[in-house]
Amino acid sequence: MQFTDKVGAERVCLSETAIEKREARGIAIDSLDYEVSPVYLDSVRAMGAKVLHTSRWINGATVEANNEAIRAIEKCSFVDTIYLTRMESTKQAFDIPSISLRKRRIAEDTLPDAPPPVASIEQLDQLNLLPLHQAGYRGKGIRIGVADGGFYNANIMTALPKEQWLGYADFTDDEDDFFGSTGNHGTLCLTAIIAESPDYQGTATEAEYFLFRTEEHYSESPKEIDNWVAAIEMADSLGLDIVSTSLGYTTFDNEHFDFTYADMDGRCSRGAQAATIAARKGMLLIMAAGNEGNNEWHHLSTPADADSILTVGAVDIDGEIAAFSSYGPSADGRVKPEVCAVGKQTVLLNPSDGFLMTGNGTSFACPLIAGMAACLWSALPGASNMEIRERIIRSADRYNAPNEQYGYGIPDAWKAYGNGMGNNLSKTNDQVTFKPQKIWMNGHLWIKKDNTLYNMLGTLITTH
């Protein structure tokens, strides 16, 4: 339900870290940062509703209530709109596979037992990320959230650095243990970003990370979108910089709630609305485009349709588009996906035994880009989320000729960092022969390469 205003809301829902980041980036605190009216929440509870989540951005709450309570709440003058997100009477029995379970089975079928055909470092090399790593930028100081479903063994995998782990939160109705048997999809995505072992290299191994479980394991309903919105607002409250989301919604167990392609316009779903607000609040959201490219749906999902985010498609290690990668553009004509990364035979770490494995899906391309963004942001700490996004897009190999599946193409991390200054650096595992330096001079931050000065956008300033 959505409320008309925020009567009695006096608390700003931001941590000290979040407030410091807002101040540093010049982002003002406004009404969206204040809690939902506690007066209204108490009122709906008194009418028999159980409050599951609140959303200060949408100014509402997700509640569980019977028909009698809903009819009473509808009459309240402070209630603007009520949306139905799930009907308990039509929830499917566990022996009838929901869309959610069918998606997981498809994903599991694409994880072969054979050894991976490439080393993990090759999927980083495709993004030309190794020079940034060699220059010392591996995401340190950047906080990444992973919003997903199923974090099996994420708390005990030795390849995941526990000293960088900020915590976790569960927004689902699942009663299973957070790190238990309700899937490993979230853990697989996490390894692509954070994991490091003698046989494996993630994209941003020095970043800090927080885990959000938002995907219900046994059902697929719009309530999961509300879960995700609550997680993104929490990420904002915690002062996270980046959130990687390998989830998307098109159709549901109950077809009454199904979206159409026309709804993929960045404004229809509450998820897309929240994603756009998150961008205004200074976060960079990375979204998987979806795996519907050769299915009837064909197009991207939501919240990947949101504006001001990075939506990621899937290619193989040779840069060829994966047939399953969902098509853009958004319903209102924006380029989607924006970029691509390895999502066909992506090298990952198996949460069960820590060994190398491969997986298919834009789900696994997404965290590769999230980690790349973290490394770039750690190299350019004074940049805004929109500058990091723009640099990544402009560095892509199809920037001047985007299409409906590649988007702008495969980005180049080193080019994005130097805005072209690193083009003479070969993409090898050799040590970087030079290292651009950031220097403070005359009240401004510059990049110095050899004896040449550039501003933070890569524009030549002067040569000495």
C-alpha cells in the first residue's frame, strides 16, 4: 500500500557512513530519506495487518492481511493506493514447480561437471581489468551489495575474505537458514566479484560486501520485487556504493500479475522506480538483463529496464553474444543492455567444494561488471556514480554502434580509467610498464602519466 504523506516521520534512515558519503558527493538529504509514517503503520497494524516491509522511497508498506483488514484499510484517508502482490489462496504446492524453481533447474542444467575451458583471469582480461589490478586498484574502499537468492556456504567458503564481509539481511518469507539449502545462485555470483584462491581471481577482491536475500525460493510473485526494494533502501542506508542484482521479473506463478514488454519502460514496476531513485542517491546499480533471448518473452526483465543503471548482457570468452541473452531496448527505446561480459561458460567457484566450475547466464556477467565498476571507482574515488557509469559505457567496443543485444558492447576498464590514456598498454599478464599517478595541484585532482597532465575525465591539460 502507498500512503499519502509522512505524518510524524522524524527519523532520517541513514547511517553515519551513508551521510558522510552523501556530503562528500554533494547529495542532499530530502523527504525520501525519512522513514514511513509510524502513525500510519501503527494504524494498519491495529486493523489486523502484519507489516512485512516499509519503503520510504515509495512511501508505503508491504503487509499481509485478510480481506476484512484490507477493506478496513482501504477506507483510511491516509492510504493512497493498495496493490495486490500475492494471493495466499493460490500459492502453489511445493510439488508443483513454480517459475522460481523452474528457473533454478534451468540454471543448474547449465553448470557442467567438466573442467572449465578457460582460466578465470581470461574473463577479467576480456574487460581489460588486469592493468587496473596491477596498478593496485582491486575495489578497496568500495562497498558492494549482492541482492539475490540462495547463499549456500557463503559464510564458510575459504576463498571469500571474511574480514571484508559487512553482514547480511533476509527479506524473504523462507524459513530455511540464510546459508542453507535454498540454492547457491547468490554465492556463485559473489565468487565472481570477491573470491580469490590459487586457481581463481574475482573482479574486485578487496571490496567490502553485504548480502541480501530477496528471492523467495518456492514461489515467484511481485512480493519479491518489494523484497528487493527494501534491500536497495537498506543498501542506501548502509552507505553501499554498488549493488549487483542477478534477478529479474517478467511473469509469475499467478498470471494475474504478469508484466508485458510495454511495462519494461523504467517506470512501471516498483523495482524500476526504486532503482532510478537509488541512482539519484549516489549508488550504482548493476543488473542482469535476463536469459530470455531465445524464449517467447525475448526481452529484458525488470528492474533491468530502469534508467541510470548498468544492465548487463552475456557474451562468451571470444566476445560473441550468447543466444540466451535478453534483448533490448527498453520499451521506451533506451539502449539496453548497456554493456556485456562473459556470461556463457563463466568461470566460478563451486560453493560445495571450492573447485572451479562454469555457469551460463547474464546472472554471472552482471557481477563481473559490478567488480569492474568497483575497481574503477577505487581508482577514481572522487567520481560520482554517474561518471563511473558513463566511463564504463564510453569505453565499450560498440559505443558508436550499439545494438539490441550487445548494447554498447564489452567495456574496457583501463580505457575507462584513463579515458584513452591506457590504449597503448597491451592486454597481457605482464607487469604494467607505467602507472598513472593522481596528484593534487592548485586545488584540483589530476592524473599524471609520464610528464603529461590530464583532468579526471582524461582531457589533456598540459605537457611539460
